[in-house]
Amino acid sequence: MAQHVLLIEDEPNIAEAIRFLLTRDGLRVSHAAEGAAALALLHRDPPDMVILDHMLPGMSGLEILSAIRADPASRDLPVMMLTARGRDREMAERAGADRFMTKPFANAEIVAEVRSMLGRG
Amino acid sequence: MPFNLLVLACFLYVAFLFTVAFVVEGRAAKGRLGWLRSPVVYTLSLSIYCTAWTFYGAVGYAARSGLEFLTIYFGPTLVFVGWWWLLRKLVRIGRQHHVTSIADLISSRYGKSNTLGVIVTVIAVVAATPYIALQLQSVVLSFGVFASAAPDGSRPLDPGQIAVWVAVGLAFFTILFGTRNLDAREQHHGIVTAIAVEAVVKLVALLAVGSFVVWGIAGGLADVIARIDAADLAAWQVQPGRWTGIIFLSAAAVICLPRMFQVMVVENEDEGHLARASWAFPLYLLGMSLFIVPIAVVGLERMPVGANPDMFVLTLPLAEGQGALAMLAFLGGFSSATSMVIVESIALATMISNHVMIPLWLRLRPAAAAADDLRSVVLMARRLAITAVLALGYGYYQLSGGSAALASIGLIAFLGVAQVLPVMLGGIFWRGATRTGAILGLITGLAVWAFASFLPSFGPGAVLPESVFTQGLFGQAWLRPHSLFGTEAMDPIIHALFWSMTLNGLAFCLGSLFTFPGPVERLQGAAFVNVFEGAVGPQRWARGRAEPEALLGMAQRILGEEAALSLFQVAARAQGKEGFLPDPTPAFLDSLEARLSGSVGAATAHAMISQLVGRATVTVEDLMAVASESAQILEYSARLEAREAELTRTAGALREANEKLTQLSLQKDAFLSQISHELRTPMTSIRAFSEILTEGDLLPELVIRYGRIIHDEAKRLTRLLDDLLDLSVLENGAVQLTLGLASLQGMIDTALTAARATRPEREFQVVRDLPSETIYIKTDADRLTQVFINLISNARKYCDAARPELRIAVRHKAGRVTVDFIDNGRGIPKGAQALIFEKFSRLTDANRAGGAGLGLAICREIMANLGGSVAYLPGQGGAAFRVTVPLRLETLAA
């Protein structure tokens, strides 16, 4: 069974690009555009890792990350944060993100990162 | 003897005096006074004590009262011989403190109080005016003697006219030589020398007349003595009380008379001159008095009964046919009168201008103190004051009608100025004397003198009503002018002398004992009383032990590093030395002190150099100067405080500006980070999909789809950049507006069409009221249309109603047009309404159509540029915006 990645991203075009890349790499991708839907999905269909955009409408990326880390079920879930603002890296790491990727990124780069986070060598 | 000859001689004599004064002034200006600075000139100038009152009047005095006239000479003699040390102290104080008049001395001693200066000035003017009138009268009388002696008597002479010409001539002379320059020491070499010449003329004339009387008329000394013995003069017997009183009075007068103070203290060149004068002046007085009794006795014998003994000096030679001698005597009397008037008016003018006019002028025009040339103002004040003094004297002469009332005015005037004596002596010998005491004493003395002596001299009923003489002031018997406190049957002048001096001294002492001197008063008091204990004369720097380095260090602290270095370098070079350290020569120390005092004040500069030079003792005078400077410093510090308050205000403004800048900087950071995000987002899509496309091996429909995404995102990127540029131009005010008349309806039509590109799939109901839109607005139509497009696009984007509807309402009033855009959506939540016009304040992302959140910010800037506004209109059901635009020109379309 394919490994499951939850993508939380509000920009539809970016979400579509990532979904295409990861699906092509043999992963199952589910997508949410904002925090509440994402957390609901997390409970309903627990993923193997999360890709989380930083700037989201409503609940921000950092808030979603704290919610993930607060829940014992998802405390150790690998999380990769995406951001369009360079300065947010430090805050993201302190909030408990495992990886960090700045937009725009190379396709090979994000695929490789996801692979390594999922232990797929 | 022809009268015309007399007038001619008079003119020639005056011209001679002018020449003397002129030549001496010229030599003084070149600093070549030579023998003119001798003690002889000083002594002779003191002779202005002997006025016409003495020259003519002494004989009359002797004819009426015998030897009592001698008391007038005894007083000064006692002072010069016995109180020599007192005069020396006065002269020393005068030199050290640059005293310009007796009023200045008193005012300066009592804490530089101008009130005292004014009081003394008033006393001096009141006492001197009748005295000046007396001089004018004597000149008129002596002219009259010659006129009546003229054989044809063809020259009827108007005495008033003579008095006018004499007064005018004297004013002219005094102004010419008395106000030539404004020396700090108020010295007038030309006048002093002219006075000395006049003194010689006086003495020679009187001696000549006396010799003629003794050896020409009488048969030598033995004969004269025999005649004197035989004469039945009224008062051969000495009245001890009156004699003591008058000796005291004339002694006081020789110190206190303004003209005596002028020649004795102010015009003094050298303290040593006083030593010579101490015996030479009494000798002069002896010469003046030598032949008085013989002239009086022979005159009484020879002249017809009823002849005025005051004029014996003139009438005796005339009666004996000695025209030339009479002429000499006339010139002697003329000299006595003119010299007195000249010096007196200079002294009074100095007081009046320094203590009354200039303070008044400075008070009326405070700004003038710094701005105007005070020098010319002071000189003008002097000239006015001289004119005023002589006018007063002339006026008094006219009012008194040249009557005998003037004859008695001499002693009364003496008593008037003697009121200054207690305050003056107290001031220079008693440190406890205070300003309040001095004011009380002077006013008491002035009042008693006026009431008991001066006003009664006009006669009963003239100034004081007769009832005051008989029943006393306010009917109080103890307040009768000649019987104060019930002292009956006293000689009036002795009575007034006794009471005025007693009450004056008492008020002065008690006032001083019961009040406390201020700090400046105490310092001045010490400086005056201990004048001989301080340094002698103006200090010059001896070659001290000062280290040049120490001096340089001090100068740098005061003048600043560069200025001090260049000062020292210049001085060193002048001494032929390299580098920055000149030898501490007296000349260098002097120039350094002068330079420093420009910055920190004379006293402080002096004290600082004193310390470095090793003369550590700071004299009382130094302290005094520091004290007076500290007054200036207080004022300066008040100014500093004001400046500090200003600085505080400036600092506050700066802090505010800084906070604003910090805030702006934070906003800018946030803005840049927002832009970065807005740019990176489309870039991410474009990069990702373009990589996917280049890899190939893709379904054709996906190729098309991804190509379109790339295209859309590129457009979004372009729009964002356009918006940013637009906003930047609008915000900087660099926008070029193209003004013109445009139809509102047309603009709304254009905007609706353009906005249809936003979410073209939605069908929007637009409600308009076309007639209200038929307005022409003078504005930049493109920009206003851009605002409309933004608002309509926003409505198309964000209105979430099932059947979206946009209502456009136009209203115009008072030169402004409002256009409302109201949709039927949920509107904007209250808390967010304030934010929507900020950059990147996108509220919801649900229906984002590629906007970067700059639209409303751009609208706001455009409307600001068009002189209007755009605002959110709450309470309209849906989202509502009101655009207000000025209607520059309005016409109704057909």
C-alpha cells in the first residue's frame, strides 16, 4: 500500500503541482486548503507525513503545526513546512517542523526530501 | 569808559578761553598734556569754589557782617589741611571705581542703587539751580554797573537780555568742550585748563583791586589797619554758634558740591596732586580773602550811602576813574561766574543723563541697549541736560526777578548739598551703612531742608503760606519752618542746619542699623571702606610664575582648542619663538586676559589668570566684579533655561519623528516580506509546472492545462508588478494627472465592461439610476475609472450572494459627487473595515482571483490624488463603498 502524504496548501496551482509530483513518485496525496479541514482529515485518514504551507488563511501554518504536535497521536509525525518568506525558517523549526522548504523549489528537491522523510532512501 | 569796549573785552576774553580749551583738548587727544597735568592746574581748578558770590559777595558780606565772611574760607581750609586723608580716600575710590559724579559715588556704594542716584541728582539740581541763577545775576549786575557809570547813559540795557546771552553762551561753551568725548573717567582737560586760567584772572583781579585800595586810595597798610579799627562794623564780635555752623557748612559743601566733586575727584589725574593742593588751595583762598576787609572798609567810607557793597570791587575803581582796573575786576567776576556755571552744569548733566535719562531711555527702548550706538545717545542726553540745567538757572533768575532773595541763596544751597554728607561719610567709613538707611537719611534731610530753609527763602506767602510760618504746618506749632520742635530764636540757617543734619543722620543711622545690606551692597561697602587695603591702582601683570602650558590649558577650556592654539601661536611668533608656547610676559598676560574676558567676563578672567600667575589673593574689587557679573550670569542662565526648554521640545519632536520612522521601517519590512511572498507564490507554480513540462512524457490535455496555469500565473505576476509600480507612483505623489471633462455615466459604463473580465462566469445584476449619472466631472477620467473597476471587480470577486446584485447610486451636492457601490453580499466584518485599505489586506481567500491585496490601497491613493476619498460605508446590508470626488465643473447633459 502506498504511503500517504497530507498536503495543506491554499494555493490551488501549487497544490496541484505537488500532488502531481508526489503521485507520480508513487505516493498517495490528500489535500486540504485550510486548517480545520486539514485537522479533520488528519484524524479521519492519518498520513505518514504532512506538507504544510506557512501562510494560510484563517489558522496559520504554525498554529496547525502546534495542534499536530499537541495531539499524542500525531506528536512524532514528520512535518515539512513550505514558506515563501525566508525568515520564517527559525520559527518553524522551533515550532517543531522536521524539514523546511522555501518556495519556489526544484521539483527534484521536494521529491527527494519527501522520500528521505518517509525513509524510502 | 565806553560800554562797547567792555562788551568787546568780554568777547575777546571768551574767545581766549575758547582757544585755551581748544588747544588743550587737541594736545590731550594726542596724549601730550605735559605741564598741563601739573598739580598747579589741579589746584587752580579747585578755585571754582570761589564763585561770583565769593568774588563780589564777600566784600558785601564783610560790609554787613564783619569777619564772618571768613567762615566761608575756613571750612575748605580745614578740610584740605585737616581732612586731607578724607579727600585722598574719596579720590582713590573715585579712580578705582570710575566714579563719574557724586550721585554715582553714592549709588555705587549702596549696591549700585539707581534710586539713590536719582535722589542725589534731585538734591543737587534743586540746590544748584538758584546758585546758577545767582551767577547770572552777578554778571547782569556788573554789566549794569558799567552801563550806569557810562557818561552819556545812552545804552539802556535790558538785564534779561544779558542773562539770556550769557546763559546761551555758557551752554554753547559747555556743550562744545564738555561733551566732546565720552571718556570712561569723564575728564575734560580743555575745560579744566580754562577754569585754571579763570582762577588766575580772579585772583589777579581781586589782588589788583585790593592793592589799589590799600596803596592807591588809602595810605598804605598802617593807614588801612587804622581805618579798619575805626570802622564801626556791625558784627565785629564773633558769634561762636553761627561761626561753627557756617564753617561746618562750607566744609561740607566743599566735599559735596557737585562742581567741587567734579574737579576734585572726577577730573583728578594723579593722587599726588591732592597733596600739593592741600596747602596750595588754602593759600589761594587766603589770597582771595586778603583784601576783602580793606575793600569793604574803604568802600563804606568812600562810596555814597546806599551803594551796594556787593559791587564795591567794581564801583570803587570806577569811582576813582580807574577804568582798566575796573575792567580787570569785571573780568575776574565774569570768570568766577562762568567757571562755576560751566563745571556745575557738566557735573549736573552727567548725573541727570546717567541716573535719569539713560535709565529711562533704556527702559522705554529695551532693545536699544544692544542695538543702537549708546555712545551718541549718551552724548545727546548730556547736551540736553546741560541745556536744561542752564535753562533752569535762567528761569529761576527770571522768576526771582533778580531780587535780593538770591543773595542769601549761597548758604541755603550749601546746606542743600550738605545733606549728602552723612550718607557719603557713612558710605566710605562705615561698612554697616545700608541702602535703606541712605535713602531714609537723604529724603529726611531733603525734606527738612526744603521745609526749614529752601522754601521759606522765597519769603512768607510765596511758596509756603504765611500761616505755616506763624502757626506751623497743619496748625502744629512744633512744625514752624524756623522753629522746629519748639526751638525758638535760633538763627534760621543754623536752625535748619541743626535739624536737617540731625534728623538726616539719625534716619540714616537707624535705617542702616535696622536693615540688612544685600550682597552687592556689602561687597561695595567693603570695597569703599577698605579702599586702601586693596591693590594700588589698576593692576598690571608682573612677569609671573605662570607656566605657559597651564595658561594654554585654561585658554583651551574657555576659548576652545583651535582658537586658543592660534592665539598662543600668534603670541609666540610675535615674541620670535617657534611653537605654541609664548613667554608669560605682562603684555601677553594682558592680551590673554582681554581675550578671556570676552568669553567669561572680566572679573572671572582676572581671577583665573591671578591663580595661574600665583597672585592667589582675590581682591575685594575682584569679588565685586564677580558679583556684578553674576547678575549677568543669572540673566544668561535664564536665557539658557529657555534654550534648554526649547531643546527639550526639539528632542521630543525628534523622538516622535524617530518613532514614526521606526514604525515606517517596520511597515516597510512587513511590506517587503509580503511582496516576497506574493512574488514567490506564482513563481513556485510557474517553476514547478515548467519543469514538469520540460520533462515531457505527458498527456496532451495535461500539457495544455499546465501551460494555461503557467500563463495565468505569469499574468498574475505582471499584474502584481503593475500594481506595485502604480501604488509607488501614487504614494510618492509623482503621478501625472490628465484633467478633462468626462461623463460620469460613461466612466461607469467603461468600468462595468472592464470588470466583467473578473469571474466572467458569474451573472451580475447591476442596478443604476441613469439620469443621476448624467454629470460631467472635471477630473482624470482614467484614474477615476480605475477606481470604479477595482470596486466593481471586488464586488464580483467577493459577493457571495446566490443572486449577486450591485447597486450604483450617484448623488451630488455642494460641489462634490458621491458614487456608492453596494452589493448584496455579507459585507465586511466590523473589525476588518479599518484594515481593508491597507496594502495586502486580503480578507478571505475563498474566492481569490489572483489579486495581491493592493486594489483598495491603490483606490485610496488615487482618490487622494484626485482630491476626493473612498471609504467603506457600513450598515448597507452588503459590502458598500462610497467614492467622493470634487465636481470641478458641472453641466447637465442633454
